[in-house]
Amino acid sequence: MHVIAPSILSANFARLGEEVVNVIAAGADWIHFDVMDNHYVPNLTIGPLVCEAIRPLTSAPIDVHLMVKPVDRIIPDFARAGANIITFHPEASEHVDRTLALIHESGCQAGLVFNPATPLHHMEHVMDKLDIVLLMSVNPGFGGQKFIPSTLAKLQAARARIDAHQREGGRRIRLEVDGGVKVDNIAEVARAGADAFVAGSAVFGAASDSDANRYDTVIAALRRQLEQA
Ligand code: DX5
Ligand code: ZN
């Protein structure tokens, strides 16, 4: 029930295919795919072509985190490139409800991403259209930042809303967290209510190029912490 989603932002891009294969073989559940446009966030990363290139290498879900503005134009491209989950920031879409519908029409699961300062009320009138809620525990744009502690209280609040929605007969919504998640804080993050965990530098920073099996060690350590939580 706990999903570990390594962010390939911290992978070795010169050997990206191998990195994807190795991290899934090491026990990861999803591939977290960070898309940045040097406009909505101050960094530039990867797009649908790269998604299409890694798609044949794994059957694991590809979790596309869009940090781009606008969002609608690029969504069908990612769906065609093999994305399974597409999340976006409400500030980056003029019509949040329409964007969620577009993701579903494209055949993917849909979710909203909340920056550290973005209030949770953005989810209020679209709960029935969400498969996933992603709380940023760092400001988006870079890997390797420090977990912002106030995210724990925000996770509890999001968990309460999601559980209430489900009790009222609503759909099951995953609660994902992204930024600064490590072996030493993942248990606390899980206790606050998260059930999907992005980890970039914690996973890919753990191995030197010659030692890809270190991914097993760190993913097993993350899972052990989750079992104890
Ligand atoms: C930040 C990205 C994250 C990032 C996480 O904008 O959305 O997915 O790669 O990296 P770590 O785990 O190193 O904070
Ligand atoms: Zn991300």
C-alpha cells in the first residue's frame, strides 16, 4: 500500500535507461518524472520524448509531475508517450477542472500538486476528479533540498479531507509527498498520512555509477522504516 517513487531528476541522465531499469529492479514501485520549463519553475528538464524513450524499459507506472505553465497543451503528448499518472500545479492552469478532465480523457490518472504555500482548498470542488494529491515538501525546481517540517501538519490535514471524502462514498485518493524524503524522516512522513513517497537524491545519491545495487539497500531501508511506521 506504500508506494516508493524514485525521482529520476537525480539519476545519471547519460545512462537514464539503465538507471530506470536498475531502480525498478531494486524494488521501486513508480518512476517519478519531473518536468520543468524554466518558466513556472527556474529549471529545465525532460519532456515527452524522454518519457517515450524510457516507456519500453519498464512496466512500472510513470508518474509525471508537471512543473510547467501552461499545462493543457502538453498533456496529450505525455499520455501518448506512456505516462500513467499526470499531476499539475493549480496555479499553472487557468481551468483546473478542465485540465483534470483532459488528463482523464487522455487515459491517465490525474492529480493536483500543492506547493508549500498553496492552500489545500484548491482540492475542494474537484475531489471527485482526483486520483492523487501531491504535497510538495520543498519549493519545486530542484532535487536535493531540505524537507520543510510544516508539511507534516499539512499532510495530516490533507489525509483528513481525503478520508472524509472516502467515507462519504468518494473515490480513493492517494496522498503523495515530494521533496527531501530520506530514510531518517520517511516514517514520520508516513505517520502524518502520506502513502506515496517521492525520493530523488535519497535513492540516486546513494550509489556511485559502478555500484547500482546500492539502490536495493536504500529502497529496503526506506521500506523498513515504512513497515515500522
Ligand atoms: C522538485 C521535484 C522533486 C525532486 C525531489 O521540484 O519535484 O521530485 O526531484 O528530489 P529530492 O528527493 O532530492 O528532494
Ligand atoms: Zn516531483
